[in-house]
Amino acid sequence: MKAVALTHYLPIDDPKSLLDVELEAPTPGPHDLRVRVEAVSVNPVDTKIRAPKPQVEEAPRILGYDAAGTVDAVGDAVTGFVVGDTVYYAGDITRPGSNAQFQLVDARIASKKPATLDFAQAAALPLTALTAWELLFERMPYSIDGGGTGKSLLVIAGAGGVGSIAIQLAKLAGFTVIATASREESVAWCRTLGADHVIDHREDLAPQLKALGFETVDAALNLADTDRYWTVLGELLAPQGHVGLIVEPSGALKIGDPYKSKCIGIHWEFMFARARFKTPDMAEQGRILARLAELIDAGQMRGTLTDTLSPISAATLREAHRRLESGNTIGKLAVSGW
């Protein structure tokens, strides 16, 4: 089968950073689906794993942690899927990724894709949608069924992949959503997703919030830079508020006052935790993706794909990585077809 892989960790402008390779198609284990991959999307995790370091891989390493495709074979223990089903999933960071014609994925962390989306649109969703859902409705103490009613939520980096889903989920839960964005096109994108207000994260947040009538916010998602916004969020969050985080800090964080004195809840989300540690509830990810598919097919949510490249190849994926590393992307970028 065709695949895109790496053996050395290099800057993305090096043509050897991602390579076209030929590998044997994998054989499914008891819980696996073997999926014929039709489209993938690129996430910050891909660029972070590929980032330069002295490590060398003896065998080609396949990246890619978002995919949509067609079930080609099923393991003996699989229920709920048959050959020919169209599925979407984010996969498992400990296993070969989706940048291959065939991929194995544990059926418990996959779902049938939204019927109203094509493969590229579906591939753009799983990682960001799972991250936003788990952070808001499992790590933080809110429910999609009215859990945000009467509450305010600040979403830092609202136009990014996770932010684009978080805004929509928060609105469904009843929050008043204040997103941050710094460019005219990203501000417009946040508004189309349902943000009630948009402020500029390049400027001081407090006076902008105050001008909108918010002395404090009940909750915040810092989806961009944990260190940069740590102190200001401690000041802006209301007593007994909550902050959600996804980005590893570069240094130590002071988790005492004002976080301690206000009893602010600090919540970390890492979407791969369930599959990586084989938690007893790992099948919850499949159920979340199924619920998201229902919301999308019912018109209550929209996809976040903004650009598609083709075909799936080393050259195209290098371009996708380059665009993501530029920091100027809005929504999600997919790569489709072989």
C-alpha cells in the first residue's frame, strides 16, 4: 500500500521530512477495523511530532491522526460495523497513523461518519471535535443539555480547529460565548460559528471584556498559549470558575492565588488519553463521534473544513504541514484522495 512516512525528524522545507513509501497492508486484530483511507486532516500534533530532533526511526513512521474512509475488514471481536461502512475517527497516537491507504483503528474509538459530509469534510472533525467535547462536557462540569445557561465562556483562539468546534458546542449548551481572534477573516469566521462577541487576543483582554459588560467570565478555554494567558485568566475568571487547557506549558505554572483563593477548577484535556492507556471507558469516544454526527446531520452543527489539498502524498502533506506551522490557518485543512 502507499503511505507517507518519516525516518528523520526534519524541518518541513526539507524534502526528506516526509517521504512516499510502499508498505504491506496491516492485518486487523480482534477489535480493529481496517479502513481504506479516503481523506485525512492535519493537526498541530502532526507538526509537533515531526518537528526536528536527533532521533532516527529504523522503520518508516506514519503520522496522521484524523481520517475518514471505508471499512475494508473487521476483527473477530468487532460489533456495530460491517465491511463497506463509511467511518471517521482520530485514532491512537501509539499506533501507525492515517497517512496510508489502509489503517487499523480500534472500533471502539470510531463512528460512522456524518451522512451529510463528504470524506474530506468528515476527516476534518474527529480530533478537534473530541477535544472540545471532552474538555467542555467531561473534564469541565458542564452538559451539552443546557449546562451553560446563564454562564459566559471565553474561547481563546476561536478560529482554530478546536475553537471552531468549541464555539458551536458551547452555544448548544447555552453559554454566552466570547471568542478571541486577531484578523478580519478570523473574526468573521468566529461570528459565523455563533460567537456572541469577538475580541482581539493581541490586545489586553480585561478592558475589552469590560467594554462588553463582563467584569469576569464563568469559564475559559485557553486553546493557544497556556503560559501567556495564565495570569490574566486567573484574574478574569469568576470565583468557582473553570479553565480548560490543551497546550503543554513551557515552564512551571503558579497554581496558587488567585486560582486557589477563587477555587478555580483547572482542567486538562488530551484526546489520545483513552486509547493510549486503554481506559475502561475508551468506547465513549465512539459514542461522542456518533452524537456529533447526529448533530451535524440534523443541521445543529456545521463542519469546519476551510481548504482541501489533493492527492495524499508526501509533497501535499509537506505543504499542509507548512501551512499549519504558519499559524495563519482558519478552521481545518484536509488532504483527500490517492
